[in-house]
Amino acid sequence: MKCKACGALNDAGASFCKGCGIKLEASECYQCGAPADPDALFCSKCGSKLTTNDPVEGKTCQSCGFVNSAGTMYCHRCNQKIL
């Protein structure tokens, strides 16, 4: 499983990235939170790219660790204000 934050390759079923330590969310879209097939390239709900060769640029929620897109004011997962 590839970390969406740093791009490190992790073992299937890993809970945390061995490269950056962020919590891994293997089966959901990083943009909308919809369940995602681990082999899919794009989210079937919102169309966001699920895998990338570059680290995700954005803001990490300090409450839940979710990586939100740049410019986001509230977390897409937990709705907490991003500082």
C-alpha cells in the first residue's frame, strides 16, 4: 500500500506508514472518504485520483490525521477546523 502523504510503499494491512508515520487509510478516497478499491486509480464516487507518484500536497488534520487538499478550512473526514 502506498502512503498518500509521503509515497512510501507499505505492507498490505499496515496501519501506519513506515516512511512518515501517518495513519494509513487503505480503503477510502483521501478526498471524499468513500470506500475505494485498493487497486482502483480513481474514486468511483468523486473521481479523485487515488494513487499518485508525488506526495499529496495539502493540510493534515490535527484531530484525525486525514490529509486534506490545500486550501481546505475544515477537515473532510471529521469537520474540525484545520489550523
